Amino acid sequence: MALGNCKVAAALLLLLSCSFSFYGDAGDSITASQPIRDPQTIVSAGNKFKLGFFSPLNSTYRYVGIWYSNIPVETPVLWVANRNKPINDSSGMMTISEDGNLVVLSGQGEVLWSSDVSHGFNHSTAQLTDDGNLVLKAGPKENLVWQSFQEPTDSYFSKMALGSNARTGNKTLITSWRSSSDPSVGNFSAGINPLGIPEFFMWYNGHPFWRSGPWVGQKFIGIPERSTNEYPSGFSLKDEGDGTITLRSLIDPDFRLTYVVTSRGKFANQYWSSEKGGWIYDWEAPSAECDIYGTCGPFGTCDAQNSPICRCLDGFAPKNKDEWNKGIWTSGCVRMASLQCDTIQNGSEVGKEDGFMKLEMMKVPTFAEHLPSSGSEQACKDECLKNCSCVAYSYYNGYGCMVWTGNLIDIQKFSQGGADLNIRLAYTEFDKKRNLKVIISMSVIGGATTIFICVFFSWKWMATHRERKLRSEETLSLKTREAQETAFDVNLPENAKEIKLEPLFRLQMKTQNGRALHLNAPSSKVFVMVSVPPSRNDVFSGEVLWSSNVSHGFNQSTAQLTDDGNLVLKAGLKENPVWQSFQEPTDSYLSKMRLSANARTGNKTLLTSWRSSSDPSVGNFSAGINPLGIPEFFMWYNGDPLWRSGPWVGQKFIGIPGMYTSVYLNGITLQDEGDGTFTLSSIQDPDIRLTYILTSRGKFTEQFWDYEKHSWEYTLEVPSTDCDLYSKCGPFGRCDAQNSPICRCLIGFVPKNQDEWNKGIWTSGCVRMTSLHCDRIQNGTEVGKEDGFMKLEMMKVPTFAEYWSYMSSEQDCKDECLKNCSCVAYSYYNGFGCMVWTGNLIDIQKFSEGGADLNIRLAYTEFDKKRNLKVIISMSVIGGATAIFICVFFSWKWMATHRESITQSDMINSINNVTISDLHGR
């Protein structure tokens, strides 16, 4: 009995052991015979990291990831395997495939992710190390063939290396999640930029977004708020000698310091505090608008403590004065006086030698060149002066000489840290400064003398003319009432307690809190000035904060607010409009407003977002008409395209399927003015109060006032998905928000960079597999058959379409495109006509409704492939059906024969039974 109990106990222990192995941790390794299934995990040998299945916040999808182990609270996921292909249920598995690769499989056996080692190996093993690195070893010697540190996701942590090669362009990048609930590749990436002196960069869809400043041996000098003692003990930047620069983190993994590039576009650090029992977030970049790359353009300097934040360097002036005054600074500044080298090359007077203007505590420009041969600051300066291309230098103690040629981009003023930056200027700029000092000195002496004289005579004048002043104010009281009636047709603020007209046509509105608003019109320029008076309420500063800035002055000017919401400045006897607020919009597009753009001059009337919901200064986003090709409505982020409406086809923009066409037919027109200008006009009744707003978050929204609900209703917001972002999938790529991954190459095209494409970095786009008919003729190869077109339905057609108005039918449009070797696609839209494209096809999107048919030009061989595929499929179907028929026939035949045999066998058995019974009876 005791022996039986022992056997039962042993069986229970074995069962519990197997159960624990299936549902719990399975050591630190994965093999072909020992995979992990959801919800199993593996843990590194020292219990520092864990790999397993997880679901992000507000998501039911399952992913395989790595996170810190042995932490009592929720810990961030550091690495995700199948980030672009989630598992739909809890049937997923991570294992070693037959070719030796590490793979993630769905419950149906579909490969959702693979380590994708080119050559297969036997005896492969995946192991999670105490550094948080998932390594794949193969062969008898367990050679390292792949590691997760080579393919990071959004996190950079201890012992990880980020490399970048200036010769090949290959980079190891960390890439953000698309959102907090979606770990697929997002819009932001970060890594080393090896051009010039290496820097750490963040990119937004491939465009520079933020940078760290150059590495000077122990630290990046463009991050003044980071404590300097972190760099020597925790980071190193090494030149590998083959053009590769590698950044390594040497911090002890026990410290659990992690850098993350977030889906919001922040590069932040976090570490685990054992004392506080939580994650501490102590730094993120960019933290101010000045941190955004190139905010002030070439030769502009940004200072977050100033207003406005952008100024031109001394010796430079805005390249586009009108844009600069509006707070659009990306075009930057240009030099006012030529340097000595330029004057020599131009054959003009040589003059004196150039000099340098020192700027202290600066974030130096990007793309610096290191001159290690210059061992002192004086030698660095002399070397720059000898080089006509050198426009600035900086000497950093402990590192040496840095010089710049070309445009100086992304200069920022710090309140601490940074470096001294010396800007090269013509000698005349320093003569101006010396002359200015003399003028200031003489002005101070003369001013003091003048003040003394003025005080004396003012005292005498005030004593004799006080009565005359009182009579003058009584005379002006009547003019005050007339000015109030004609100048403004609006209700005054509730806290306004006094209005009076002072000399020089100043309309003054004084509020209860002591602030004053003035409207001056001395020469038809409207000035809005806000001042806080000191102790006496009748003294005002008069500082000009804004001006209508009409070039030529007029008499008898009046500013009027119309029922369209337009503030109009009228001047002269005939009250001609000389300025209006509709010419200088901010973030809102109202009824009766006009937005224009000229393709010849490049001038545009743009909406510009607020910097934030609490700061109406010019933000990062702008919107307006792009007149190149068939006009479209564009949104830009710091000058780079962010979203577009699709082309205007006479009644509507065909790239916004979510908008009602009646809005266009009844309310919006786009007109060609004939001089290269296209004007978008809204003719909606202002009583509807339909408004389009460009928000500080980078959204273009539609809202209207609902009189029944007594509230604002929001009916449209773009961009609304990742596919709406401009050129998400690169040239010849198409985006479909219903697919995962969202990007695919057009048929007949393959990814330009397969490695990046597999990682979900699609901006490089796709390339054609087979040359077109024209290309083969030009290359002298076999001419072959004529090209054809593949039709894609319900598409957002590419940008920069060309309109061929003389094509009266779709067939004409197709034929004309075939005749033109540059034509790569066409679309015929009923009611508008023929659109064609040359060059790269950019920003193609699949819609679920609306859009247009897009016909892509392909080599005839692509259609032969499709025909061959159809033949193969047809033959397979016929062959399959024949095989099924034969199988069914022979199965029926076999069953019939077998049934007959069984019957005969039963009969024989019956006869035998009867015979045997008879024998027994006898």
C-alpha cells in the first residue's frame, strides 16, 4: 500500500513539474525542442531581464518582448520582436525554425517575425543574457549569428551599441512606437549622424528633428542640462576605422538606466529608484522650440528667453523679410557685407582682413569639421582665416579646433554650458560697431545736456500754459465721440471704464485693472500697444507691439471690423482699403477668406498654427495652397510636407474622402488668377460659422456652431491615420491603414532597402523590377512588347500631378501617356479630365471609399507574369478538380467492391456457423 502511495505522489510531482514548465519560466534559452508558448517566459541567468508575451495598453494584440525582471511594478518593454505583425490571440509561439532562424509563429503557423539570418545553421539556440540582449548561436562552436542589439526598437540601454557608417550610409537606429498601444514602427528615429564631427540625431520621417551637438571626446556639448559626470563613466564614442562610428553605453545594467524615443517625439531617460520604488523620469529633449532642428534657419540664432525667439546673427539680415516678420524663420538670414575672399574674387577693393564675432554659451552649428592639427585657439583662428570657405570656428578645451563651411544651421543660445562660437564677418561690420560706440558716447553727453535744458524750459512752460491745456481738452471732447462712432463698430470690454481721444489721434481704452489698449493712426498705420502704467494712470509706455505696416502713410485712416470677421484699414477721402487682416491670417480659415499662392514668385498666404494652446505666437505648422502641378491644399511641418488634400478637380479636393462634397460645391472655389496665382475662396454664409483651424498639435480641423445644441461641433480632422502623413511609404509605395504592415510596394516594384523595409522604415520606398519599353530602347536592349497599365481603384493619387486638358477621353489619356517615355502613371477623373505623373510617385494611399482610379505603367513582362500565374491557377484548379473526381470515383469503386467482399464474407461465416451447429447437434 505504501509503495502504491509513493507511485501516486511521484506521478503528481511529475505532473506539477510539467505544468510549471508549460506555464512558467523555461530557463534562459529557446531551442527547436524547447520553444515558448503564450504565456510562457524565459529569464536571464541573473534574473535581470525577461522575455515573453505581452499586450500593450488598451490593446488585445499579443507581442513578444523583453523587459526588466524582478521589478514589483509595471516595467517598460525594451524590445519587441513582431512589432509590425501582432498575434491576434494567445496561441503564439517563439521557436527555432528548420533553417536555424529564431521565429515568432501564429497559432496557424504563419511566420510573423524572423531573425532572418541569410545562411541556415544546425543546432541553433537563442539565449537571453543578463545585458538584456537576445542572442542566436549556431553550430558546434555556438558562434554568434544574430542579436537583438543589432535590431533595437525604441529603447537604448546598458551595453547596447549604436553604429553608423559615413561611407555606406548604414545606421543602427532606435525607432519609436506608433503610439502607446501600438509598437509598430512610428514616425521618429534616433541614432548617430557620422557626417562631420559625430552627433546624436533624432529624425522625424527622415528629416532632422533634434540633435545633441558634437561629441568632443567625453560628452555631447549641445545638451547643457545633462550632468557632465554621466558621460565619462557611462558612454563612449569610437571610430572603428572603416568609416563606422559606434556609441556604446557602459553603465552597469543594475542601474537600469534607459533612453527611449517616444511616439510623441521625445528622447527621454528613465531609471529605477529602489528607494522610491518607482521609475524616475528626469530629462527629455526637445524641451523647447529652440531645440527643434533649424528653427531659425541658416545664420539665425534661437534663444528661448527672447521674444521672438529667432534673430539673425550680427552682420546678417533676414532672407525673406515678410516671412520673418510673420514668425516664419526657416528661410534664415543672409550676409550683408561680403567677406575679404569674396571681394578679391569679385575684383573689387581688397580692404582689410575679416574678423570674428564671439558668441558665448552656444549650441554650435551642425556638420562641424575637426582640425586636430590646430593646437591652440589662435592657431584655429588663423587656420580659419586662411580658408576662404571657413565661416566660423570654435576651440573647445580638451578637444581642439572645430570649423564650419557653408551655411551655419541650428545655432542656439544657452543659459549655461555650450561653447564659444566665433562668426566670421567683414571688417566693415567691426567699423560700424566702433562708430556706434562713438555715436553712443556723444549721444549720452549730448543727451544729458539736452535733458537739463529741457527740464528747465518744461518747468517754465508748464507753469505758463496749464490753463491752455485744460481748454484744449474740452475742445477735444466732441472729437472723441465722433472718433468712437467711426473707428470701431464693436462692443467695448466689460471692464472698460474710460475712453478719450488724446493728441496725435490716439484712441485710448483704459480697463479697470490698470492696463491700457491704444489704437494709433498718425499715418494710416494701425498700432496696437499694451502697456501697464506705473503709479499714475495718465502715463503710458507707448511701445509698438504690432503694426499693419502699410508702406505709404495716409491721412484720415479708419480701422473697421466687418461682419465677415475682417479687420479693414481704410484711408483717404474715398476710404480705400489699404490693409486687411484677411491678408495676414493666423491659424483660422473663415468664410469669405482667401488663401493664395503664386507658382512663379513663390509667394503664399498661409495659415500658421499657435505655438501651443496657451501661446498664440507662430508655431511649427503652416497650411495653404501648393500651386505646383494641379493645385492642392498642403500642411507643412517646419517647411516640410506633412499632409495634403489631393488635387483640385474643379469642384473638390479628391484626397479627402471623409469630407462632404456639398461643402465644396456650395462653399469653396479655387480660381486661377492668370498670373501664376491660385486663390482658394470660401463663400459660405458667415452665419453658419464654419471654421477651419490649424492646431498646435498639427491637425487641420473643421468646426461649426450648432445653434440647436449651443455648442461647437467638430466634423473633420486630418491627418487622422499614419497613412495620411505625407510620403509615409516612400516613392512607389502605397499605404493602406487597414493592412498590417500599412506599407507595401506597388506591383512590379520591390523595396529599395529590404533591411529597412523589414524593420518598418519605409521612407526609402520602392524601385521598379523591370525596365519600361522606352528604357530598353534607350539602353539598346531588346525592344519587346509595349508597356501596359495596372489599375488601382479608390486611391489617393500621387502629388505633383500634371493636367492635360486637351485629352477628352480616358483612352486618349492612356494613349498619350504611352507615347511619353517620362509618363509613369495616369488617372482620368470624370468631369475634370486627364492627370499624368512623371518621375517618382509619392504619397499614394488606398481609400475605403472615394478617391480615384490610378493606372500605373508597367513593363509587358509583368503582365506576362500575371497571365502565366492565371494559367497556372486555372490549370491547378482543373487538375485539382480532375484529381478530386478520380479520387471520388475510385473511392466509390473501392467502397462498393469492399462492401461486396464484406457481404460475401458474412455469408460464408453464416454458412460455416450453420454447418458447425449441425455437426454439434449430431
